[in-house]
Amino acid sequence: MRRNVLITGASSGLGRGMAREFAARGRHLALCARRLELLEEIREELVRKHPDVRISVRRLNVNDHAEVFRSFRELDAELGGLDRVVVNAGIGKGQPLGTGYFHANRETVETNFVAALAQCEAAMELFRKRNTGHLVVISSVAAVRGLPGNMTAYSASKAALAALAEGIRADVYGTPIRISTIFPGYIRTQMNERAGRMPFMIDVERGSRLLVEAMEREPAEACIPSWPWRPLSLLLRFLPDGWLARAVS
């Protein structure tokens, strides 16, 4: 059993929801995010509901790569060894390329991929020393195909993250270290609350529960929820460009 779980981006949305789900299963938690006050709030809630669960929190900007390594090492020591690291921190900014919003597209790629690379490096450093552990990266169904409009940089960043995890998985094949790539579909969080009506949307409570259930199985890859996103992700790979443009517009 993976007893000690670190989650980045844990102050809100899916990170906060996964923290609740893991605590209910008796897991000890290391929670990281930029907003320390929200982390302390969720720690108080979880300790009150689950007094046997140990919870450590850290203010962490994942774009401060040196701080990522320092925080992961310190939290590993505090909990007596991290068994699972969930690379969840991310943003959803973005505009069509060439429209004057390079800063937003760059921030999306730097946070969703470069900062995730730092988190994966820091986690794998710990896991390789012990020859055990479970690295989970939260990608997106948007990663299965390059998407147009506001989604272009986002889908590219999540595709890069999925490819990174695939490479790590091949690198540690045959060892006790496990690597899982999770592809969530549309789950209502603060990140997309202004997006209006989206197809097959589920609430954050159900989404968080399904994510944790999938992680406990430690698959190589999983779509959340499996229906309809597993067949839809396969369909997206083969849609002609014109159809793709209409499908996501």
C-alpha cells in the first residue's frame, strides 16, 4: 500500500478533492501549492475528520525549480518516505498563436510541462534511491491531439507531459517503480468554471474519487471517467483536421 502521498496543486480543485479522497483512505499526505492559507484550511478539515492521518503542507511555486527539489526532499523526510507523488499542479491559460498572447501560452507550457519535469525529476530522485514508488502525472484528454484556438498551448503541454511519463515508464520497466499517466476529461473546477457548458462534464467530487480509484490500481494509463473518454480519445486521434476544428469550437 502507498501510505505517504504528495500532491502538488493541492489547495483547490482536483488537488484538494484528491487530498480528501486519500485522507478518507487513511493515507498520510504532503500537500503543496502557492496559497498556504488554503493548504492550512484543508489540513485543518482533514485532521478534524481523520485524526490518525498525518498531513504536512508547503507553500510551493512549482516554477521555482530549486524549491521543488528542496520541498520534495523535506516532505519525504517529514513523512518517513514518500510512496506516491501526484504531479497535478497546472494552469489552463492560452490564446490562439499569433494573436499577441505569447506570455500566456508560454506560462501555460512552463507550468504544465517544464515545472512538471522538475517535479518528476525530484520524485524519481527519491524513488530511484529506494527502488520503489509510484509517480502519477495528471495529463488531459486534450493531450491526445493538437487542439485549435485557446487550447493549442494547453494540449501541447499536456501531450509533452504524457510523452515524458511514457519515457520514464520505459526507463524503469521491470523495476518496482510504477509510472501512471492519467487523462481526465471535463471535470468542473475553478480552472474551467467560466468555460460554460461542456460535454460530459462531471463534478469535482466524482472526478476526484475516480482519479484516486484509478491511481490505486496503478495503471500505465487511464482516462477519467473511462466512459465516454476512452473511446472519444481514440476517435480524436483520427478525426480530419476540419472535423476537429468544428468539434472543439
